[in-house]
Amino acid sequence: MENRGNKPPHIMRILFGILMVFIYLGMGGLMLINFFNWSEPALYYPIGGLLVVYGIYRGYRQYKGLDYN
């Protein structure tokens, strides 16, 4: 039996990465449509945009496998 240390199984890391991509994109989308009824567009538009951009970046890293060396 090989010693894996404290690393989670590879498939669990992949599934968690995919889940996080959907969370970032979903939260960004909700912020952009003002789902939470914030009164200041100067807050929710930039936050929503950043979440969407970061979700796309995480998706790219997930697709290319850059997080799993």
C-alpha cells in the first residue's frame, strides 16, 4: 500500500474544483442581476464582475489541469 499522506483523492479534488467554478459563476451572476437587492450599483457590479472573471479563470485552470501537478 502506498503512502499518500494527507492528500485527498484526485477525483475529489477535480469535483471540488468544478463545484467551485459553478459557485463563483453563480454568485457573480446573482450579483450582476442584483439578486440580493443591494442599493449601491458601485458595489454589486464590480463584485459580480470579479466573481465571474475569477470563475472563468478557475474553469480554465481546471480544464488545463494546472492545479493538479
